[in-house]
Amino acid sequence: MSTTLDRSQDIIVAVSEPAEPDLAEPVKTTFNIQEIQQLLPHRYPFALVDKIIDYIPGAKAVGLKNVTFNEPFFQGHFPGHPLMPGVMIIEAMAQVGGIVLTQLPEYSGGLFVFTGIDRVKFRQQVVPGDRLIMTVELQAFKRRRFAKMHARAEVDGQLAASGDLSFALVEV
């Protein structure tokens, strides 16, 4: 999958045609926690991505969150029955999307902020001990400032949550 720029509307869209290989430098497809921290501003207790296990520049990222009983939100959600809050699952998916957005060639600095969610559904509970696998794909990048992405979160191959996420680039 590659991206193309539609100059008539100044929109970048993902297309299925393979991009020509860049022979100068191999494309990085995974990121450890230190590399993620160089790309995203989130820190404990709000850093919700442990590793990027697959990355396609300008198109998609697959992230991993190891859900542990030590997460601060489990103290109150819910005592005796720990359950990862849906808003935290959405935030984790948004952080995976941030990995794609911060590396777009058209990205001109600033900060991508999460601005909206559409059609989000929760299908399965996420509990301590689960490995949350999040796949986030870029759908559109408009005027070098606004992005739409589709996100899925799975546990053991079963869909836990999915929806569409919106982002805007702001100057900091």
C-alpha cells in the first residue's frame, strides 16, 4: 500500500498499488518503546503502546499493549472485576495512529491531537493478562492538517473494539 497526493483537493489517500522500493535505506517496520517515545509525547501513566510490531509508511501501523493488573485505571475500574475502560482502548488505538501520522512526509511539526471518534463499537472485554493488538490504517489526510483513520483492537484474534478516529495537526 502506498500514498498519493491528490493536488486538486490537497488530500493524501492510501492506494493498493505497490510503491517503488527505496534502495537507499530499508524501511523500518517495528519500533520498541524507546523509539515510540521519540515519536509520541505520551508518558506514564498515559503511554498505552508497548511496541509497534508492523508498520507500513504512510498507510498503517500495528501496535501491542500488554495489559497488566498494575495499570492505574484498574484500581477503580472495577474493584474485584478489573476491566480496561473503553476510552483507554480508544486512546491506545489513537496512539498507534499517531505513529503513522508523525512520520508522514507532509508532516510539518506541531502535534497531532485526537479530535473525534465515529462508529466505535466494543465487542469484548479487555482484562489483565490480555495482549491488545491494535491495527490503525490511514484513510485520508486533508490539507496537511486533518486525518481520518480506521482502527481495530483484538485480543487472541477476537475483535474487542473498532471505529473511525479523527486527528488534527496543531501548532505547539
